[in-house]
Amino acid sequence: MPYFCTNKFQNPKTMSKQQSFFRKKTLWKAVFPMALVAMSVLFTACPHSKPTYVDLGRIPEQYLASVPYRNGDVFRMQHETDRLIIDFTVSRYRQKETGFDYLYEKYKPAPNYVYEYESDITKCSPNYPIFDVEISFSNQYMAYEEEGIPSWSKSATLFAVGSARIPFFGEDCSGYEVLDSLKVNNQYYYDVFKLKSDLVSYYEEEDAIHADTYYYNYEKGLLGILMSNGEKYWLYEE
Amino acid sequence: MAKNIGSMKNKHLVLIALAFLMASCVKTKTYRVNDANRDWFADTTNLNFTMRDENGVSQSLMFGIADSYMTETGTSILFIPTEKGEHEHISQSGANSYGTMRVSTTISAYKLLEYSNIDEFRLYFNEAVYVMGIDGNLFYPDSDNKYMCYESGYDNVMDYMAEYLDSFTVSDKTYQGVMHIKLIDVAYPQTKNFPTEIYYAKHYGLIQCTLDDKLTLYRLPN
């Protein structure tokens, strides 16, 4: 027998209709908060709330080799006027990050997968008031297709008043323009990617000066930048 | 006794009522930025432009349209308001495409001290804040007769000089009505890309600046 019927002085069977009505109202007041708690517990216990955790481990050495800079390196870029040589100091570090599957962010109420992955970030700060150069990549899987096998965009992203993708070392480079060699300041560089820059989202003023093309190889990194107004920056090595 | 207490209560009530009455009687005075000072903001046709430094490096600067807004101020004695004011502020901000220059100008209708026509001028440029009174072509130092520049994030307060030039030529273009600001204590700033000399033209905004007392950038004509 429920607790509200245990009152020995008022047996529900002997109660008047009016008494019974008030009893039910009191009962509802008592039960309603408990029902709320029970429902919230039920919702949190639904199968979507238990994603599969996937540790993607460390970025393979082969991919790390796509960016040749080491922490503390200094490389030099010469402005086309020859009057100016700019030192870029490199800060490179790796960090653990957590991300959800792509579909969760787009459509689903709860993630199917939670990925723990590693990011590699290279920041190059100039000693002159111009733009920074940054290259970043990770081993984060991205499930682009529903129920599909997670795929991984095997490239790094270069940012410098614009952006471009750099294919990973050892991976398929079809779709990229590759020059056999490029002569910069009387030096030859080989297997050079010519990368067209996209305007990044925060930088959509098309008439504003931005990077148009980057030159890059795995051995030296950034070899040159052509700006939208025709100015050029080239790697300077003595 | 009870009657006395009652009359005291009444007195208090009368006082409170009077206070409310006075508070409601305080009129709000509206202060607007002088028309002559509005010329210091860039016109809509001059918001985007290029600056080139002495080494030939170019960069784009993009500014927004000057924006006007109001704030309220007031004075009171024993919680009873004695004066209320609505002050107009006009502000215009911009930055360069390389992320190394942030510039913002604000003119506030505070009508400083006894000079009823003087608005407050603030030029924020990276970590520098140049402050002075302004009335059209006339610039006013603070009460210590000094033009003061502040460095954000530091306790640095530095002297600078300000002058009005009828005209000034940059990259073969002559601008009419130019504000010239020059930091005197150039060795004090702690932050990179600190502007130590600025030329600012009516209807155009920034036309020339020197960063860290060593690199000068010149505005190119559109």
C-alpha cells in the first residue's frame, strides 16, 4: 500500500469525493518532483550519452617530417626590394586535444565517438611589423560520412594572411602543383609545392593585401610568398 | 509623546518626499560632440587604404564607419541627484591586414572643465592611448598643462606634443587640416610597435605614423 494510504484515521475507501480530490492533488505535488528527477535520470541514461573513446596516439614521424622547422630555429625572408631581411623565430610544440566526430557537431544530440588526438603547431614570429606564419596539423579523424569509415585529411595548413594545404610527406600529392626546382637568391630548391592561397574566414576583404601564392618544400619549409599586390618575399640563406 | 513621535515621522516623510521631488526635478542635459570635431573622422569613401613603409613593404588598413552612442553621468549629494548628463561619444576603429596595427579614435562630449566647447579626444593605437582636449583645430593639454600618453597594461605615462598643421603632404598627396602628435619620452614604451609619431588628417584619419621611433609608414593615395 502506498504511503499516502496508511493514515489510519482516513481510509481512502471511506473518504468523501471532495476529500479524495484534495488527497490526489497533494499526492501529485509530492510525486511531481520525483517524476522530474526520474525522467532526467532516464534521459541521461539513453545510449547516445556513452560515446566510444578513441585514442589516436601520436602523430607518425613521417608526417612530422612534412614541416622541417624545429623549436628555436630562425629563418630569414628577404623582401623583393632587397632592402629588408626579416628574421622569423620558430616556436614549435605538440599538444593533446579532444574532439568529437564530425556528425555530432553537425546533427546529432550526442557524440558517437570522442577522439583524443595530437596537434603539432609551428608559429613563426617576425622581427618586423608584418604577418606571422603558422603551420598546424593533427591526427584527428573526421567522420565525414554517416556510418562511414573515418577519414583523415592528410595535410597540414599553412596560415600567412591567407591559407593553403600542404600534403603530408610520403602521401599522394596529386592535385598539387609541384615544381621540379625553383631558383631563389641564386640557390636551387627541389620538389617545390606551388600553393595557391585561400582567404581565411576572418579575412574576406578581397581588395586588402593578402598572400596569393606560397612556395614550399619538405627540406626548407617556406621558400617564398607572392602577395596579391605583386610584392614578394623569398627565403634568404647566406 | 505619541504625538511627538508621529510628527517626527511626518517630518521624515516630508523630507523623503522632498528628496524624491528634487530628484524628479533634475533635468537631464544632453551634450553633443561639436560639429567641428566630427571632421576628425574618416569619411565613408576613405575607410580602406594602403600604407607603405620606407622599406617598400605595403599593408592594407580597414576602418569602420564612425559610430555615435550616448552614455549617462550624474552627480548627487547624500544620494539626492543634483545633475544628470547624457554625453555623446563618436568612435571609429580599424586595423591592418597583418594584425600588427589597431587604431581607434573616440571623441567624447564631456565638455571638459570650464571650456564648454572642448571635447575629449582619445587616440588608441596598439598599446598607446593619446589623450587631449579638442575643439576643432585647437588642442588642449590636461590641467597640469601636459599632453599625456598612456601605455595599456603598464603604468607608463609619457609626455607628448600635439600641434595643428594647416596642410601636410604624404606620398605626393596634400591633406588639409592635420593633427601632428609626437611622443617626447620615446625610450619609455615597453610594447612592440608602439606609435611614437602620428599624422592624422580631417576626413581621412591616419596618414602617416612611426612605430618604435624607427619605422615610418606612409598612406598611399586611393
